[in-house]
Amino acid sequence: MDYSTKLSYQSMHWYNDGLKKAKIRDLTGAVASLRKSLQYNRDNIAARNLLGLVYYGRGDVVEALVEWILSKNIQSHDNIANYYILKVRETAGELEAINQAVKKYNQSLEYCRQNGEDLAIIQLKKAVTVHPSYVKAHQLLALIYMHTEQYAYARQSIRAAHKLDTTNEFTLRCMHELNQIRRSRNVKLKEKEKKDKHTVTYNLGNETIIQPVSSNLKDNAGIHTVLNIVLGVVVGVAVMRFLIMPAINASRQEEVNRQTVEFSDQIATQEAQVSALKKELEEYRSTSEATQNVQATAESTKESYEIVINIAAHYRAKDMGDAAMVEELLKVNPDSLGTAGRESYDEIAGELYPRVCNSLYSTSRENFEAVNYPAAIENLEKIMKMDEGFKDGEAMLLLAQTYEESGDQEQADLKYQKLVESYPDTDAAATAREALEARNNNAGGDGQDAGDAGGDEGGEEGNDTDESSDDEGSDDTSAGE
């Protein structure tokens, strides 16, 4: 058995384990098993779709959508993830309600950090009302009830979370803690009842007096009463000062520290989940871009083959003009063709391109002489696509001259420069070189003329008015000429 087959078997084993756990609502265990399945085989569509359903079942809709989108990206057709995504999109109101529930949950965390448990309870009640399957909201609500010693409400919330996810570690820990609190309270209640049977309790002013029941009350009960009151006051003050108050303060501080640690852990978990989602979304985006590029290349290849096959049929039947066939061939990407397709393309192009180039070149000459520069440029650019070095660069030279005459000097210079670099030993290149040199000389001459004009103005300041008038007359005559 090869390595890939072993990985596939391991992936399916963990998928089946996750499926069994999901059926009994062991959602935490199902998530762990399905993640192991995806570690062995990232393309296990069934495991990824089931993981999304498990996330959705415990209220984590965002995580569910991420898994379904990744599944759709791996297999776009015949994938039930498409149906899941469509159903979520169709229930836009429900999705908005879930989004509001998540916001209320995050707001509750912020209230808890500010010791605003009452406000947090209000927000969490609203969250579980609009999103009853939100396990995290039920857990946090139970935790706050425990913190505020509302144990009956805490038990209701934790039971709701347990119904949704039967093996969640945090839920089980909270249930155990509530059971311990109940046992402790029952023991204290029994001790109090037993103590009440053997004592007599009565109030004296602001003090509560607890006195053992005695069958032999003496006549001097007043003295004993006073002594008991004094002793009770002293003992009560001492116990309150040295035992009860430090214990209460220590208990409160310990509880605050424990809550702080738990809230910090929850915040760290949320941040880790957000980071993981961002990473998965980035992977999905990069994969989507690569897929789009591959699809574009495939589409271009398909279109090129269709054009070559179609033109080949017309070429053999001779029922289509050369210009029309060339117009279609220019749309082909030769590099995307295979060996047979490229041979057919080269055969047809080798026959048609020279004839059409000659015809277009003659037409371009006529357009240039008739000062119809746009038409000449259009025809010459087609020649460049078919044969850039047509007539040893004469076509490119004519294109450069046409650009220059039409006022597009930048394009003209580019074509001149390309002639000089690509076809240096041709007459067209020599003409292009002369044109570039003449343009450079004209640019330098303009700068020199400007400098000379500045010098002449400085030298002529001493001339008399009559000479200036004569010069102006001469300039006027020259301008008239």
C-alpha cells in the first residue's frame, strides 16, 4: 500500500469517528476528529463539509462558512457545500440576527472586564434569544450567574449549553463546580438545622444571641445573661476582625483573579480564531486568483484552437477573403497552441500574411500621401502584428513618419529607436537614425539660439534710438516676407 493510500484511509477513519460523535452531539469531539481527518487529507470534501455543519450546529456560523467556501474552492461541481452556502444567503435575516448575537457576546465580554455583570447578563440574554444554538453565549451567561451567586439561573444556562455540545470541557467543568456548590450548601444547611435544635437564638438590641438549651435554668439567669452578652460581643468582634474579614477579602480577590484569568483565556482564544480565519481567507483568495488565471489561460487556448480550426476550413474551401481571415488569425495566441495546432497556424499565416502585408502597405502609402494619417496608422499597426520587420523595416519607418506627421512625436521616436536597435544594417534604420539626430540637433540649436538672443540684448543696450528703429523696420520686413 503506497503512502497516499494510507493517508486517505487515515483521513476516512477520522471522518467516520467525527460523524459518530456528531450524531450524539459530541460536537467538541467531532471537531477534533474532523480536523485530524483534514490533516491527513486536505481535499477530503466530506470531512470539510461535516466540519462546517458541526460549527454551524454550535453557533459558529463564520467558521462554518469558511469551511464550506474552502470545500467549494476545492470542488466547485457536485458539492453539497454549494447548497449550504445558498441556504445561508437565502436567510439573510437569520444571518443578520446571528451577527447581532456575536456583537452582543463581544459587548458582554467588554462589560465583564469593566465589572458590569448586570449589563453583560442583559446582552447575553438577547444573544441566546436570537441565536439559541450559540454555545459560547450560554457558557458565558452561566459563568456570570455563578460569579453573582445566581446558581439556579447558572444551572439552566449550562444545561442549555450541554444539550448543544455534550462533551465540551468548559461546560462539564462548570456543571461539576455547580454540583460541588450544591453539596456544600446542603451540608451547611444540615449543620445549621442540627445547631438550631440544641441552641436558643434571640436578639438583644442589634446583637443576635445564641445560647445552648439548658434544662436546669438557675434563678440567677440575669447574671448569666449579662455575662453571655459581654462574652458574645467580644468574641464576635474578634472573630469578625481577625477571621471573617480577611477570609472574605481573600476569597473576593481570588475570585476576581480567577475571573480575570478566564476572561483573558477567552479573549486569547477569540483572537486566535480570528487570526486563523484571516489566514484561511488569505489562502482562499490566493487559490482563487490562481484558479482564475488558469481558467483565463484555458479559455484563451480554447479560443485560439477554435479560430485556427475555423480559418483552416475557410482556407481550404477558399470561401473567405484574405483580410477577414487575417483579422481572425490576429486574435490567436500562438504560444498556447500545441504542436499540431501551431503547424496549422504557421502554414496559413505563412501564406496569408505576406499577401495582406503587401496590400496594407500599398494602401498605407496612399493614405500617407493623402494626409489620411489615422487610416495609415491603423493599417501599419496591423502589419506590425503580422511582420514587424516587413520590407527590411520600411513599414516601421513609414509608421514612425506617420506618427511624426500626425503630431505624436513620442510614438514616432519610439519607432525610430526600435528601427535603429532591431534592424541596424538596413536603409530604414539609417533614415531613422538621421531623423533622431536631426531632432536632437534642433533641440540643441533652440537652446543655443535662446542664449545668443540673451547676449544680443545685453550688447545692444548702448545703441541709439535710430538704430533700434532701423532694426525694428528690418524685422517687420522680414516678417512680411
